[in-house]
Amino acid sequence: MTFVKKSYEEIRDAILAQITKGIVNEGHIYDVDRTKYRLENAPVKSIVKVEGIMNGARHIFREGVDYKLTGDMLEWLPNGDKPDNKTLFYVNYIFGAPSGITDINPGSVTRTIVEAISREIEFLYEQLNRVYLAGFIDTASGSALDLVVSLLGISRKPPEHAAGKVTFGRSTDPPEIQVSREAHLYDGKTVYELNTLPIKSVNKVEGLSSGSLHVFQRGKDYAVVERGIEWLIEGRKPDYNTMFYVDYTAYERIKIPAGIKVSTYSPNPREAKVFVTTEER
């Protein structure tokens, strides 16, 4: 049976109802073909509360809208809410002559004692609710979750700080740097990395080829790659162990220092997460 936590108000009202000759949680099974249910104790003075399951969830029904008291019977009204078929609903009601204790107004001795007791019972319900929730993987936490997942042969990972990579962008290009005649020694490698990154464009590559000065053609002799140039297999190349020179345009490198705060976005500010960069990049 599912454990249902009760609130302080529910506990208080139930105790007060019993003190004043009331019945708490008298159970009846709802049948869609039946509208009237005779209560066990008569004469019934008034119905305090009717509670049951509607659409699979706990629901408190309204007097005069969902039901009414007819003699000593509870009668469900045609257009009101009703419990799910074949489920229990519970009725709290007052019957017979009033008991000797009639003053249950706020501030009375009876109510003050009942309210104090109800607070303690509410605390017990809270503890029982935590025990109940500790038995399910979706609601357990701490050591209780360790015990639940151990049944499946799973061990929890130790706690760690959230970490990840952040890419900073901008709506306009950064300032450009013009690099002229950056020298590289051709030693047979395919790819040569340029010194100033990131590269926007390569304007000119020249060097000695077959003993004479030659301007190499992009797409035929070389290709521009992410960090430099790559000599093509079928293209013309500088003479071995000679210098070739590259004119190119690069973007000014933007560095993000350590200690910069990066925040996620959320319509609810309390749900936004703030991270801090740990190194300069």
C-alpha cells in the first residue's frame, strides 16, 4: 500500500472531529451505478470531509458541489466530481448528540493541546515519508541511494565539481594582423604551421624552385589548412633545404583570462548556473 503523508491541518482536524463525537476515515467502495451510501453511525449531524482517488490521484470532494448529506446517507451529485470506480473513498462526519467537549475554537484549552500533539504527529509523518521515499531510486538520496543501487550491483561515483569547455564568440571579426615574409625552411615536410594564428588568408608564398625565385599557386602547389599551409603532392615545391616566405593575414588572438564568470541562462534566476574559468586561453 502506498504511504500517504498527512499535513498538520489534516491531523488536527481529524483529532478534533473524534473529540467532538466524529468519525474519521470511514471507508466506502465507490460504484458508478450507485449514488447513495449509508453511513455507519446515526444520526449524522454533518459531513466534515470526503476524500478519495479521482483520475488516479488523491482528491478532496466538495460538499454541495460533488456530494450532499441526505438523511444518514452521503449522496453523490450528478454533475460533481466522483471517485474512480471500485476505489475507496473516506468520509469524516459528526453524528449523535455532541460530546461534553464543545469548545474547539482557536485559543481554547482543547484546541491548544490538540495543535501541539498534531505538530508532533506531523513530524512523525515526515520521518515516515522520508523512510518511504528512501526505498525508490528516483527519490532516495545519500546513503539510502547507495543501498538501493547496491541491489543492482552498482556503485555511485564520488561527487565532483561540474566542468566543461566553453566557446566564446563575437558578432564581428577581431582586428587583423598583416604578416610579411615569414620564413620557413623547406625540409620535405608536408604541413608547415604559421606563427600567428588564427589565419584569415594566405596572400603569397614564394621561394626558390629549380634554382629560381618562384611564386607558388594556392590550390595547385599548396592548400591553406587550419594552422598553416600544406604542400600538395602533385604541386611544385621549394628546393630542399631552402627558405620559402609566406605573406598572410591573421586575426588578433583574443585571450580569455582565468577567473572569468560564465553563466547559463534561465527565466528563473535561481536556476541559472555560474561557472568560473580556471586558466587563460
